[in-house]
Amino acid sequence: MHCFKTGFALRGRNPILLIGLTCGLLILHGSVALGQQPKPDTTILLKQAVVTAYKVEPLEQTTLNITPVDVDSLAAYGPYNLTDMLTRTPGVSALTTGSGISKPVIRGMYGNRVLVLISGLKFDNQQWQDEHGMGLSDIGLSRTEVIKGPMSVLYGSEALGGVINILEEERPKSGTTVWQGGLRFNSNTLGGLAQIGYKTSRGNKWWRIRAGMENNGDYSDGANSRVLNSRFDGYYLKASYGFYRTRWTSVNHLMSSYNRFGFIFSDVYRFIESDNRWSRELATRPAHFVILNMINSENSISLKNGSKLSVNVGFQSNERMENEGSGKISLDMHLLTFQHLIKWEKKLSNRHKLIVSHLHCLEHNVNYGSRKIVPNALMQESNQSVYLESTPKQGVVLENGIGLGQKYIHSKLTNGVNTPEKDIAPFERFSPYFNAFSGISLFPNSRTNVKFNLATGVRVPNLAELASNGLHEGIFTYEIGDPDLFNEQSICANVLIYKRLGNWYVSATPFVNRIFHYIYLAPTSEEWFGFPVYRYRQQHAWQYGSEAELGVTWKRSTFKVIYSGMVSVTDDGSSTPFVPAQRIKPTVHTTRTICGKEVRFFVEADLVQIQGQVAHFESVTPGYQLINLGGFSTVSFKGRSVKISLTGNNLLNTTYTDHLSRFKTFGIYNQGRNIVFSLTSTLTKKNS
């Protein structure tokens, strides 16, 4: 055994030096071996099967732009949550409110413009508020799939910008039992996550149970300044039961979580007394509280005529509460959602397959707190689609679909929101819509794939945009909706080009998106008791940009560079809010054999350009550069495997503000250096 020590110093923020550092570390570790780069670092991998919303197919045989994300592998990179993990996908960013609260951004679209699926059904958690994150953990997940571009044909409203398909862990192999425990520690917040799981398969039945908890204190920025009240914690429980018969397979999930996130505002130190540095107190401090419960049943039935029927039914309860510092709950909103998705699939011939689907969703929102932002409301949506997949010849796949749907919203009389003295009276709104999708995928060989699709998308304005009338204390504005807003509609063209030449590969995914009646929140000259009044407005917009990747594998090492950038402007020349800055990410992966065990190392630079493309209420955000470094390995013995990783994120402790951080308007920086240690132990036994 031999040991080596690497040290470096870098002054300034020159991107050339950072790229040189990345390449230099590869040379420093020598001609070491990595036969194939890890799964999470492969943007396009032909022959890899994906589980889209409507089929299970090799990646090249779908015309959609899909990126599979292996959750288990990405855990080694030290993410705080599922959204943080997804940002390693080109074109995906995170709208953040500190380390704990984040929501995914796909090509500049976020909130209700990005549809999140859990076990095939829409995840409904009042995403219309910017400072309210998904509140989802990566506990018990196998992987996610990011679909870039509209999927409104299948899912109606909210799939305007893309889809994030979250897949639960698979059942264990027949006749086996698996025990698993894991720990993750963050040095910056002196906290982390602990989890334990059990699953077993006996005959034609299987079940699992998994529990976890996380707790993190206030984080420190690159200047080693504490961001008071940025603490957060969470508790998670999952249980599943599945079985299969001759023609029927059923998987049933129960999920429950409780999260608390500290409230942060611009003058937080004037209103909150600083407590112990590592205090976790949230009961009496400004905080969000979110209680989530979900039950769903996925069923697949093979019919005698050779067709297949899929029935997915689910129920969700999402209660969001806010304590604004008095120790009492002032905002209390409870959203109940019932939905089902029925799909019928029939292979018409060796070259044609037909899929017919019906989606229905019923939502009920009720206020219980003294402070209200949106009224009580009943919402209902249905969507029907017909989808035809054709293979006219070897290496060519065609997909075409149409969808018809409608959404009904009934806002009810709610004290303090839509009573006679307010701007907006209770209303009923019925919004029909139509969508279409057409795509082609060409794969003449295993080294080449070219895709093109043209799709429409729709988004019916959400309850906040139509009917809000209250103080939004998360961003200190008084917001007023407009019940006469038009539906957002889009036409999006997506291209994907992938080519491998020997050890080299290159991919590019340009896109153009025309959005009609884009909805945004605009300031006015009005005031409400000293708070600025904002109203929702509409305007047409253009979005265009691309992601690109260049990589080379040499012996047992891989070097790649990823680029992503976009423009998003309304017809009057103004930028839309929270447009991600251009980003270049060079990365090196390599492997060493230490004491007979393979250890994978990585080093990456995150080079983010200045963002001068800003909305009317935003300011220009300076560029920044980050260095991340880590290593991970798996040790197996006697049916047990142990995965260990050690990662340093923002190793140079850079002081920076990301353009998609809501803290930028408060003068608060992003997190500084964070050393992450994780360990996962898995024990697999055969059942007697």
C-alpha cells in the first residue's frame, strides 16, 4: 500500500486556471483506469432502458429527450436533496431558498410549468410559491428521469416545460431479503441524514419498509458568515406491498413525510435574535411546516386479446403551515388530491403500437389559518390522449399523439381573500385545451442517434395567479391575481444529436420554444400598508438555447465538458425571471486500485458566467467558479456491500450568489465549503 498527498492553491477566479486544475489532477493521478464512466455521468447512453410515462423502451427508441438519473450513484456527490441531485443533468437547475428549500428548473421553467410524477401520478404540493420546495427526499428511490420539453399530450396542464419522473426502488430478487442502512454527514451544517430499510420477496409477493430522518443547522457562506435560520429537518416513512398473478401485477405504496424549513428574509437579524451556532430550534422561529401523505396503487393487467391495461390510482394530502415568529401557526393550507390514470396499450402489428390514456384529477384546497393568500377552491381536470408508435423500418421510430382536456376551477367565498371589499370575487372557470406531439428517432447504428420532436404544451393559470389576494410574507409582497388570465400555450421544437467516434463522443440538444400568454408577477405603483403590490400580467415570450457535451474515455479515465445556456425574453424585450446563467462544467473521472479495491475519483469545475439577462425586478448576478472533488468505492463480502464516499463541494470556499437563488435580493450568499461523508451498508440474504 502506498499513500499520496495532493495540495494546491489558487488565487483569483480565472476560468482558464480552473480548467487547468481539473486537467492537472487527471495527469497527477497518472494513467489509471476506468473502463467505463459511471452511470450518472453519461448523458446519452444507447441501449439503456427508460421508463417513460407510457412505455418501457431502450433510450434511442423514444423520440423524447430523456435523461435517466441514477439516484443511488449520484448520492456519492453530496447533494442535500433530490432537486440538488437533478442539477447534475444538463439543462436542469434549482431555484433555491438556502440549502434545504429548492425546486427543479428545466430550461428556465419551474413551479407549475414542470410536472413531477411519483409512481406515475402527479405530485401535488402547491408548487406555485417560489419559496416552497418539493419537500421530497431521495430515500427509497431507484432513479429519476428528466424529460425536457412539453408532455401535455399525456398529462395536460403543468407539463409545459418538462417532466420529472420519480421511480421507487425495485423489488428484491425473488427469494431474497435485503437490509440496508445509510448515513450522510454535512460539515457545513453539522448535520445530515440517516435511513434504514428492509425489503423481502417471497413467492409471488414482496414488501418493503423504509424510514429516515435528516437534520441540518444554519449554513455558512464562503466568507464564513452564518445565515441565520437557514436550518431544516425532515422525517420520512415509506412502505410498499406488491404481488403478481398470471395476468395481473400490482404495486402499492404508502408514503409519509414531515418537513420544517427556516424562514429567511432580508433583515432577518433585526427580527430574530441569534441563538447557539448549531441550534436546531424551529418551533418558535419563523418556519414552514409541510406534512405530506400519499397512497397509490399501480396495476398492470394483460388482456386475452394481447393488449395491456394499466390502472394507476392515488390519493395525496398536503398540509402547509407557516409560523412567522410568534410560535403560532398563521398560515394553514390543506390540499387534498385524488387522481387516476388509465392506459390501454395494443400492438396493432409488428410495426405499430397504439396507446390510449385517460387522466382525471380532483383537488380541494382549504384554509384553516388566520392569514390567507389564496381562497378555498375546488379544482378538477381530465385529459384524454391517443398515441401511435410506428417503426417503418429498422433504425427509425415515429411517434404521434393528440390530447384533449379541460380544467375547472371554482373559488369559494373565503374571509380575507375574496369578500366584497376585495378586488376579486369568487368565480368559476372552465378551460378546455388541445395538444399534439410528433417526433422521429433515427439510430442507424449503436454509435449514432438523432431525434427531433415538435410538441405543444398548455398550462391553465394556477389558483394563486387567478385568485390570490394577500400578503406573501415569504417575499414581502402583496400579491393580487387576475381571474381573466388566458391559458399559457407553447410550441416547442427539440433536437437531440449523439455521435460516438472511438473513445470520443459528442452530443447536442438545441431547442426553440414559443410561449403564448406567458404569466409573470409584475410590480405596480400601489402599496398595501407599506408593502409593495404586485399583480399578475401576461405577454408572449421566446425561449431558445442548447445543452452540449464532449467527452473522451482513455484507458480507465474519462474527461468531459458540458455546456448549457439559454435565452428567455418576452416580446417587449424583457427577460423572464430566474433564467439560468450560461454554465461550463469540465469533469474528470478516474479510478485507482488501492489495497485491491477500486476507488473512483472525480474532480470538476463549475464555471458560471455573469447573468445580465434579468427581469425587471432582478439585478445582474456576477459569474463565479467552484471546484468539487471526491472519491467513492464499494466493498463487498459475504452477501454484504458497503458504499463509502467522501466529497468536497466548493472546496475553495468561494463567496458567490447564484442567479437562481432567492437570497440574491437579500444580499445573502450561497453555501461555502461543505465536506460530505456518506456510508451505505446493504445485507442480502436468501430466504429459507
